[in-house]
Amino acid sequence: MKIFCLFPRITLCAYLPMLWLVLPLAIPGLAPAAFAQQRPNVVLIYADDLGYGDVSSYGATKITTPNLDRLASQGVRFTRGYATSATCTPSRYALMTGEYPWRKQGTGVLPGDAALIVPTDKATLPGVFKRAGYATGIVGKWHLGLGDAVEKDWNKDIQPGPNEVGFDYAFIFPATADRVPTVFMENHRVVGLDPSDPIRVDYRNKVGNDPTGSEHPELLKMKASPNHGHDNTIVNGIGRIGYMSGGTKARWTDEEVPLTFLQKAKDFIGEHRQKPFFLFYSLTEPHVPRMPSTVFKGKSGLGYRGDAILQLDWAVGEIMKELEHLGLANNTLLIFTSDNGPVLDDGYQDEAVTRQNGHQPSGSMRGGKYSAFEAGTRVPWIVSWPGKVKPAESAALLSQVDLLASFAGMLRQPLDPTDAPDSQDMLKALLGTDKRGREALVLHAGTLAIVKGNWKYIAPGSGRAYNELTDIELGNSPAPQLYDLRQDIGERQNVAARHPEKVKELSALLQQIKQAKK
């Protein structure tokens, strides 16, 4: 290619094409990775059982979360952001598929040996990014099943799984930390498995000779709460749900899990900094069993649950630092939220209750994990994109089910008519320019509820009103419930009898949504 130069005697002009390749190195503050990318990276950080009142920027006073506070100060802090469900598997199913989980059987809280429940022939959240040319990765908790059946050989490749629903790279544990198998999986295989010590998993009958919490409680370093079911195979001094044998060298210790996930997340960011990437960083904190890394033990004064929240906040700060270090912060849209609301006693005696010290993980709301009341599904939700998203507080009505359609719209990826039937494009609300968000959304916690404007209707249900094991009100009632959330965020005054026309309207809308098919 011929170069026309105003200064023909300066030999540098002959190298102008090469100069464009190295120009980012010569401009302070402009890193090569950021220069190479034309579309924003997206990092979705998903906490596990973190409540609205667990974050200091959302009103917590007994615990401080400085990194989440900094994230909120530079982005949009949503006050009406919801998970679809009050438990983890269904919320994650909605996030991945854009479909309300109550539309599909088998989307309740899964055991660790469950088959994959995310369809491989439909659009998914990571699949939308992958079609758009992004590198896609998941690091952390999965809990959406693996393989085609419950019976599976844990000593060979297991598929389908995260890779088959859109993730180029997956470093996960299969379910939750309180369920076997307690191993890491990288893509299709268990990490560090010794073929001479094969893994067996069973959720009905004991396998192998590993001690169990029910047989040998003296071996437990963290006692299980009665009747929760955390008294099967002991791993790292902690009783689990389900039975496991083998895989001795592959089993992780609880203190290392968050640090391993953090390092894998940072590795993914670094390895893909030259092209757009989508990272789903799925934290395990503050889900049980809470066994934070040693450096965080005792730091919160609120028991191990508080310590786990401090570790979570630190991990968020480390991701922010990594993006800044690589020059990617201004070109990365970062979302932080939680899969459902909080719970203190969820199976282990870890001082979350005895050292609560006035901390209110649900804030001023009623209920918590498992509950149809607000604290079950209204969660922290922060969106940051420096230079693109103006710092603000937003009361826009948002549901996690909308992320799929929102990013499909942003990336101009068309969806088939049967894809993501409940997902709506809320990109403007996510970026803070639309202050209204959804017209209505459906919430799921055994029974169904619908929020429209400031009104919330909880459909009559036959389930228990109260969970004695977790000390949480579940929101079930044989009578219809109606709350004005603008006046009564604590849902203390059921005004259904005073507003029969509103009950009729919302009941009919809920029925219409239930029957709708896209």
C-alpha cells in the first residue's frame, strides 16, 4: 500500500500502518485490550442468598461492604430489582432461559446428581453472547443439573452441561456447597480425579465407608441444625446432603472454594481481554455451609455468615481491580445481584442467629429465602458501566428474567418466537435511562405473586404460612393478599378487603400471564 506523507524525508512515514498497531501503547491510560475491543464486555456477578439488607449501600449498618458501595456509587442502584423466585435453582433457570420457572416441571431446588434442566435447543443468556461473537464463561455455582439422567459416571466426561447451553468455558461445582459431590468441574470433567479412586454419588442410599454426620457427629467441626438433612457424608468436617464415596484427592476444602473461583474468574478475564467476553461469576457466598477463608474468619462480628459477606465484597473489589488493571473497566458493563433473599439458619449452627447483633438481612421487608413476601425476591441490584451509565438510584421495576431479551436487543441477536417467552427488553432501564421498567412481573415461592406499579397481589395458597426450621414467614395464605408497597414495603397491612377491584384486576392479569404462550 502506497503511503502519501507530508514529510517524505522522514522515514517514520513508511511505517504508519504499523504505528496504528502500537499506538495504544504510546497513549497514557489507553491499554491495548480496551483499544482492541469494539463492544462492551459484560460481567454478571451473582450472589447466593444475599439479602436486600446485607449491603451497606442498601441500608445495612452492622456490616460494611465498601466495594459494593463503590460499585453502587459509580452506577445505578436499583431499589426494585427482583429475582424471579425465592430459591436458587428456579431463579437461575429463569436467568439462563428467559422463562418463568413455574412454567416447567422439575425446576425446583435440585439435588447434586440431577440431570440438566436448561434446554440445549433454545436461546440462552450465554448463547446470545456466543452468537454475537463473545467469549463466554461461567465460574462458580451451577445448580442446574448435568448430563441426560440422574445416573451418571462422575469419572468420565459428563454432558450436556454449561458448555452445551452456550458457555465456551465452565469452572463450576455441580450444585451447592452443602450437597455432594464436593468437587470442582472444568468443562465436562471433575478436576483432579484419581482414576483409581472413582466417585460414586447417591441421594437415597449410603455409598462407601465415609462417615456421616448422623453416625459420627463428634467428627463435625460445624454442627448441623436438626431436621435440615445436612447429616449425610462428612467432607472437611461438615455434613452434606447426599452420600458420596471416592474422589478423595479431588474434593475441595470449603475455605479454598471462593479463592479458587475468584482466581479462575480473573484468569478468564485476562485470557480474553483482546475480544469481547461475557463472564457469569456465580458466587457461593453467603449460602451454607459458611466456611470463609481464614483471613476473613471473625472479621464481621456477625458469625461466619457476616464473614462470608465480607469475603464476597472483597471478591467483587478484586474483579473491579482486575478490570482496571487490564484497562477494561470503561468498556465493561458489570451487573451485581443475588439469586434470592436471605436466610440465617439454613442447616448449620454457624452463629448466624446467635451473633446476629441487630443485623437485619431483609432490611425493613418481610420474609426471606423461600418466601412470597418481598424479602424473598427483592434483592440488591447494581449496574455499572463507567462513562456510559450515570450514577443514580432507580425505582424501575426489573426482573432477572429480562436479562436475556435485554442483551439480545443490545447485541442485535434476534430471538425465535418460542425463545425466552417471559423476557422483556429492559436495556434502557438497566442503563438508567428508563425510570419505569416493567409494567408488571410475576414472583414465585410455592405460590405466585404479581407486582404491578406499587401494588402486589399474592395468590391464595395451601402451603405453610411459616417455616419453623428457618424461622421465615412464607407468605402463604388461603385468602388473597394485596399490599400497597409504596406505603407498606413491610407488607403488614393486607388491604385486599378494601380494594376488591384491584384484587380482581391483578388476579385476572396473573391468570392471563400464566396462560400466555409466546
